[in-house]
Amino acid sequence: MKRPPEKVAFSLLLAFARKEISPYIVFDMPQSSQPFLQLQKSRTMNKAVTFITGLIAGVILTGILAMKMMPGMMLTTHESRYTTVEETCAALKTSIEANNWQSPATRNMTAAITKQGFTLDKQVSIVELCNARYAGDVLATNPEVSTLMPCAWGVYEGNDGKIYITGMNMGLMAKIFGGNIAKVMGGSVADDEAKMLTPVIAE
């Protein structure tokens, strides 16, 4: 009795898997068994294509989500406990100096823009802060990040009339750069900034 082609092919594949026959025998199998192997090969290829397509789509989707979320993640915003930009800037300067940092300048961006003949409807200021020891530690190994110095907080009036303080997310920045920057900015700088903000931000 003649065995069905699919059973012949299955027996050959099983023998091949068990290493009972040479793989070259498969190429000498009856022509009637070839369609079955072609079908199996086609199914395997389809599964592989589906997997690779899904993987690529997942990577692309992850990249898009990261791009959408990154701007918000790069910054941290806190509501001020004070009702004006001027009061908030003054409180920040006091807290900065109380934590052994320096505040080189407070820049009134609204006034500076108005002076140049343009209009900014909201009050916006920048409070600079710097610590010479931490800056020296970072610049000794990564002088290129001097473009990010000194550190600064933006103080501004929101659309709801409240005052907000926004700064760089030092923890995330540290992870992105790695190395010595991660050690300094992600450790001491991030810890000190949290201490300086505590008495100024709303509870």
C-alpha cells in the first residue's frame, strides 16, 4: 500500500531531526512529497516575516512615543508658593545662597524683550545658579557641556495666573550623558536642587 506523500515527508523530516539520515536524502525524495515541503517552508517564511514586521513596527512605535514624551520628560515644573515672578525669583536666590551655591544673575526676559521693541504678554524671568566645585568636576572631563552652564530655572506666569518654576531634569540628563556627568549631575547637583526648591515650591 502506497503511503500518502505528507506522511512520507513527515517521516523523512523526523528521521532528519533525529540524525538517522543524511540531509541530502531529503533532496532525493519523491516529487509527490515536494509540495508538502514547499507548504511547510512557505508557512515558516510567513511566520518569520510576520515576526520581523512586528518587531520593526514595535521599534518604530517606541521611537515615536519616546520623541513625543521626551520634551516633557527633559523638564521638571513646580508651582511656586508665591504669587508673583519677582517674589519667586527673590526666594530662589535666597535659597540658592543658603545651600552654598551662587546665583550670578536674575534676568527679566520680559523687560529685555520689550526693550528690543517686541512684546511678551507674560512675566518671564531666569534665575541662574552655579556651584564652582561641581562645575569644575564636570568640566575637567567634559568641557563640551559648558554650553549648559550655568544651571538656570525659568520663572514665569502660567495661563492660569499661577507662577511656575521650570528646570532641567537633572536625573534624566545624567542618565543620557552617563560617566562623570551622571555621577555629579545625577547625584550631588540633583540632591542640592531639590533642597533649594523645597522652601519655594507649593506643597
